[in-house]
Amino acid sequence: MNSEASNSIRKKLLFTAVITTLAVYIGFKFFLPLVFPFVIAYFLAWVVRPVTEFFNRRLKIPRIIGGSISLILLIAALGCGLLLLIDKLITQVITFIKNVPIYLDIMADKLDSICQSWDGLFGLSDGTIRAVVDENILQTINNVKNNILPGLTQHSISIAVKIAGVVGILVIIFIAAMLIVKDLPTMKKCMEKTKFYEDMHRITEKLANTGIAYLRAQLIIMVVVAFLCVFGLSLIKNEYALLLGLGIAIMDAFPVLGSGLILIPWSIIMLFDGNIYAAAILITTYLICQVVREVLEPKLIGKCTGTRPLFMLIAMYVGIQLFSFIGFILGPIGLVIIVTTVRVTKEKLEEECACTKEDLPYSDD
């Protein structure tokens, strides 16, 4: 490949990257909120497609009925799993709420001890720092009563309306998924007739493979971290091991937060409290979680997306800045779309360049 052709390919790839980046931003910002239920519906239809095909070909069940049965089975399986998990979490939450008065008494005793130590350290009269702390606590409680609670009461109707809206969206997703399952072969044939089908098929196929691999990698890491946290908390006989373990695993998925936000202060508190065993278990759990993430993340996420972990981290940060909380997911997805599109374009340009070179006439000299 000569330098002129190489420069031409670079310019086209740069143009493709810029246009794709703008398209991803506009699509995520303005278009995705409008079509998001149908994106979920298509994903569900794609998941149940093999079972639907089995019902249709082997059992001669119409696609819409087979798709409905498949969707109901999928939702039932997910629902049972979630119900078991939620039941366990609710049990632990209720236990925690019942024990709140005990925890408050323990905290009050600890606070008294700390305030007395600080009074002696700074040469103040007994009760000086405790009085300041009590005043701040009282002010915080009054702020909650005056500002937050009335707001919750005033917005209770709007919250109920939003819940009803969510239920309506779930119904739309289910119906849309059934219709997509029914018309999937027809939709595919219509798309195959379009001019850009081959290019779009190459891009979407790579995106699907990359996206599935990325989600699977994140899920594997979160499950491993959750297991380690639940196991570590069980060793110190914590009543809320499952609840806290899952919460810490979710926080660990965020680059800015991480499991250390909970485990490190907790281990320090246990150390000052004289519980060296619990402190050692907590800090060891944190270190193991960090090692596991550092080992698995580059291998799983970097390998499946074809990008370095640093770029994925940058994508998460940019996504959060542009799209708020959901940008944590949209950022990496956007990066994968841009990288995949540029790579497919590069492959196509190189193929065209090779074909052109083969078609050039050569003399026999």
C-alpha cells in the first residue's frame, strides 16, 4: 500500500470517527430515550429467539404464541430469582430496622467516649464537644423534618404516577417483544434488501459479540466480588452479609467509588474498637477484591472490547459527565460503537484498496 493510499485511508477513518462520535452523542442524548423500551423489547426477542424457533419448527406452534410462551418462561425464571433475592434482602432490612435503637445506643456510647477523649486532648471542659455535636445533629434532624419530609409528601402523587408509567412501559415492552418475535424473519428479509445491509450487518454483528462479552465480563467480576464480600462478612458473623456484600459489589463496579469506600473505614473503626480479627478480615477482603478486579478486568473487558482498560475508564467518566448516572453504562457502549465502526470501515477500505490493486493492468516486461 503506497503512502497516498495510506493517507487517504487515515483521512477517511478520522472522518468516520468524528461522524460516529457525533452520531453516538446525538443518538444517546435525544433518540435513545424515545426508543429505549423497543431496544429492550428487541433484546428480549433476541434472547428467546432459539426457543421460539424450536416451538415453531418442531412443535408447529405459531411464532407469536411460541414467543409469548418463551417470554413468559423467561420473565417467570427471572422473577423467581429476583423474588428469592428480594425476600432475603427484605428480611435483612427488617432485621436492621428492628435493631436500629440498639445501634443508636451503641453509637451514643461510642460518641460519648470519643467526645470525652477530645475534651481531654484539647483541654476543654467535660461535655463541650458533645454539646456541639448534639447541636449539629439536632439541626440536621430539623432540616430533614422541614425540607425533605414535606417534599416527599408533596411528591407522593407524582411518584405514584411515575410508578404507573413504569408499569405501562413494561407492558409496552412485553407486547413489542411479542410482535418483534413474530415478525423477526420478515424484518430480516426487508433489511437484507437495503443497500447498506452488508456494512450494517458487519458492524452490528461485531457490536453484539463485543457487547455481550463486555456485559458478561462485568457480571463475572461483580459476582466474584459479591461472593468475596459476602464470604468475608460471614466470617465476622455480620447479620447483613448478603445485603452489604451485594451493595459493596455494586459500588465496586464504579471507578470513582469502589469497595474501599466501605471496607477501609469499616476496618479502621473495628481496629479502634479493639476488634483486630474483624479489621483484618475486612481489609483482607478489600485487598483480595482489588487484586481480583485488577487481574480479571484487563483480561475480560480489555480482551472482549479490544480497548485498553484506561480508555474504558475514560469512557465511563465522560459518559457520567454527559449523561449522568446512566453514562456509566452508555460511555463504554459508545466507545465500543465508535471503535467497532472505525475498525469495520478500515477493513472495508483495505479490501477495496487490495481489489483496486489487483485490477490494475501490468505489462509483461
